[in-house]
Amino acid sequence: MVEVTHTHTTHRHPAILGAVAITLGILALLAPLLAGSVVALMLGVLLIVGGIMRFVWAFEAHSFGRGTLLFVLGGLMALGGLALLFRPLYAIDVLTVILAVYFIVDGIVEIIAGVRRHATTAGWGWLLFSGIVSILLGVLLWSIRVDDFLALVGILVGIKLIFTGVVIIASGAEHAMPRAA
């Protein structure tokens, strides 16, 4: 006997999120220079917000030494964010290294998760494959030097978004399948 213990609408969310990720990935591949610029600008804004938060935290510190360190770190974060906003071509080397490390670490985590889930999850192969692709993208980012880093970042982020969308959809479909009681 098969018993379904969930509602249909609950499992539409992964499909919708996956479709959005895939759509954003395709758009990034269609306009890689724009996508890379958006990534640089978003990171710049996040760094500025993080720097401001550290400034606030520095003033709330109960120690001059700790407050000074937080103030300096906040300043560095804010300056890095401003550099990404106003000079993205100069700051893209740093962004490229950060993304390369992220893709490699994310890929390792996905591979480990896929291997651990292989006996219990139907979509484990997609997770493993996504991890391998992520590592390959990270290595590619790390090793290739091209004139247009922003376009390369846009292409790689687009590919990663597409694979992330596929994993989200596959995981959501696996959870939506009825289970034997």
C-alpha cells in the first residue's frame, strides 16, 4: 500500500526555485559580461554593507583593541566593496580567486554529500555530478587567464546556476515521490 503524506503544493517550491536558477543561468550565459558585472557589483554592495556592520560592531565593542581591529576590518571590507563598485576590472582578479575557491570547496562538499547519500537518495548522482562540474569550473577559473574576466565569471556562474537548478528540481522530485508505508 502506498501512502502519500504531503500536499502537492509543498513540493512545487523546489521546482519553481530550480526553474528560476536554470533561467538565471541561461540568462547569464546569454549575457556573460553583464552577468559577471552584476556579480562584481553585488559582491561590492555586500562588502560595503558588511563593512558598515563591522563599523557599528566596532563602536559597540567593550575593548579598545577589539574595537580598533573591527574598525580596521570594516574599513577594509568597505574599501574592497567600493573598489568592486567603481573599478570592477581592477578588482575582478580578486573576485576570480574568491569564486574559484568557492567553486572548488562547494564541489568537494557536494561530492561528499552525494557519496554519503548514495544509498538513501535517488538524486545523489546529480549531486555528485554537480560537485564534479563545480570543481572543474573552479579549476578553470583558477588556471585560465583571459582578457575579459567579467565575461568568464558570468559564463561560469551561469553554468553553476543551471546545475544548481537541476539539483534542486531533482531533489524536490525525489521528495515528492510517494513512499511505501
